[in-house]
Amino acid sequence: MTSTPTVPAVPLPARHSAGCPFGPPPAYTEAAASAPLTRGDLPGGDSCWLATGYAEVRTILSDRRFSADIRHPSFPLLVAGDREQITATPSFLNLDDPEHARLRRMVTGDFLVKRVQAMRPDIQRIVDEALDTMTDGRTEADLVADFALPVPSLVICLLLGVPYEDHEFFQGVGRTLLSNASTSEQRLAARDEMLEYLEGLATRKRAEPRDDIISRLAVRDDLTPREVASTGILLLIAGHETTANMISLSTALLLDRPEQIARLADPAALPGAVEELLRHLTIVHTGVARVALEDVELGGTTVRAGEGVIAMLSTANRDEEVFGGADRLPVDELDLDRDARRHLAFGFGVHQCLGQPLARAELQIALATLFRRLPGLRLTVPRDELAFRTESFIYGMRSLPVTW
Ligand code: HEM
């Protein structure tokens, strides 16, 4: 049975509302309130399904009848421009098994919980040094430029073996690739520059390998230099833009709700508090795209083979039945004592975030250390002057002016 959605198609990606900068764009919340599956209009002129319900999003992400292969001719693209250019050189994020599994397997060992556990002292040192530098002889800082961005960038550079001195280059390129305001020409040029940079790095590391991920990939004979570089781009960008935005948004959100900050000082409550921040903020706020390979019954609707679907993680993460409860605040409020472990902020299924143990460790250490060392942390501008990254596929903050 195919039901007709009752709300008009949502233009994708939708914009955040200035009044409630931490929640999902209102157009998604309104669509979610009307039905678990509605319609969306893509920037290139095509339309697709918009899945907003928790059960539907989980099904889409775990059912092999939905493909993540961006080269599929009707894969829903959230940017306008030349399809062939946009979909060239995909990383394993945008491939299906067995290609996806073959490439992902080569780096899974580096992100296992046990490996990340062993990295905690390094992460703590990087966090402490960033705070030392930020506070040295100063009373004000931009928490994005001085803390939220350097910490995960330094960590991923250490893991990958990418020189941190090049951070302005790779952060700039990353922003172009993640912005839905970039043209396909700008995106293509940025990706080519990045591919060239990482291929060069891999060639040098093949000749002189070190103990890092790019070296380990570069010496393999079963990977092409292109595959090494596209995996490198994915890890480098996913490895810092996400966590950086989570650190700055979480800090701004907590400064707005100071009564909750104390929970971060309790080591038993800290991991759960970070899960709730991940759920509440769901920074991949444009959702994740898939295309149906067969007809699939979903939420009372038939999604036909060849139709695109955007799985909206942010609205799925506000499902009252999954995350609500009589003893808890409503799901659109932050509640650091909520059991948020079933959240979908890291996705679900075979593409579920590879870096989640690392992201969790970084967020726990960065947020607990920041509020412990700077108990007087506060904004230097009115809350309504804060600047958010509304044009990016990964929601975040442009700057966060603070004093302590
Ligand atoms: C708070 C921080 C983070 C969030 C919210 C996040 C979110 C996500 C989401 C939603 C996906 C699934 C995309 C899809 O299904 O299409 C994903 C995949 C991925 N993430 Fe993360 N991520 C974060 C941090 C990281 C870090 C630190 C790394 C480290 C390298 C990383 C690496 C990856 C990779 C490689 C994939 C692709 C996995 C695959 O396709 O098999 N992420 N992430």
C-alpha cells in the first residue's frame, strides 16, 4: 500500500531555526510529527523519501535492500551539480559490501575500543596542552579555534601520520567538501587537491613506513594509491570535523544549562552524559542517504526500487517511546541522566561509525577536563549572537567566544 503524505515535500537540506539552534531544523520535526515517511525535494530537482521515525531509520540503515553506493544513478544527492563529478572516487562510506567491507576491514583494528583505551593518556595530554596554550596569559579565547578543533585534529593526525602543520590546508578543504553551499566545481577541486596531498604522503610513507595508519595502508599491495587516498580523506575529515563540532556545540549547550555541568565531574555519569549529548545534538543533521534496490514496505508505505531515501537521524533520536519516560525530561530537552544508549547519532548497520570509540573517548576527556579546569567558563557574547555552521552537512559552530 502506498499512502499519500499529508505534509508538503520538505526542501532538503532544511535550515535550522535561529530561535532553537541546538535542535533539528523545524521542517524535519514537522515532517516527523505528521508521518514516519514523508517526501523531500533534493537540491538537484529530484525528489525522495524523508524517513524521520526511529524504527524506519533503523530499518533503512540495516537492511541490505537499501544501498549506500553513491554511484547508483538515482542515489539521492544533497548537493546540486554534475552527478558524475560528485560521485567519482567514493570512499567506503559510500560503497556497499563487498567493496565496503574489504576497505573498512583494513582500518577496523585501529579504532577498536581496546586500541582507543590505550590512547587515552595521549588524548588527555593533547587536551591539557590545548588548554594550557589557550589560557596562557589570556582571559578570552575562541573555543572553536583554540580547543574544539585542535584537539581532534591533533589526535587524528597522530593516528594517521598526517603532519599537523598542514591543518589549515586540510581543514579548509574539509569545510569545502562538507558545505552544501560549495559548487560541484569547488568540491571537485578540493577533493582533487586532497587526493593529491594524500597520494603524495602515501608514496613517501611507502618508502619510509612509520607506526601510523597511512603507512600501514601505503605498504599494502592489495590497495591502489587512490584507495589509500580516499580512505585517508574519509578518516581525516570524519575524524576531526565531527568531534570538533560536538565539543563546541556541547560546550555552548551546557553553558546554557549550567545546572547540568556537574554531571560531567562524576566519572560514573560521564559516559552516559556524552551519549545524551550525542543524541540531543545529532550533528549529522542532514541525515544519511540511501537508495532502495528493491520494493520495500516501510511505515505503511512502499518505497519502490530506485527511489532515494534520506534517513533523518536527528528526529529518530527524539522518539518519545525510545528515549522518553515519566522520570525524564521531554526528549527535546537535554537530560544528562537519560539512558540514551540506543541513539542513532553514529548511524546503524554496516556503515555505523567506525570512529565511535575514539569520538567517545575524545568527548569524555575534552568536556570533563574543560569544565574541571575552567569552572568559571562563560560566553563573552549574548547567546543569540552565536554563529552556527548551518551550511555544513555536519552541524557545528563557527566560533565560540568565551572567558573564564
Ligand atoms: C561525534 C563524532 C562523530 C559522529 C556523530 C559520527 C557520525 C557518523 C555517522 C552517522 C556515520 C554513518 C554514515 C552512514 O551511515 O552513511 C559515520 C560513519 C563513519 N565515521 Fe563517524 N562520526 C563521528 C566521529 C568519527 C571519528 C572520530 C572518526 C574517525 C576516523 C569517524 C569515522 C567514520 C567512518 C570511517 C565512517 C564510515 C563507516 C562505514 O561506512 O563503514 N567518525 N559517522
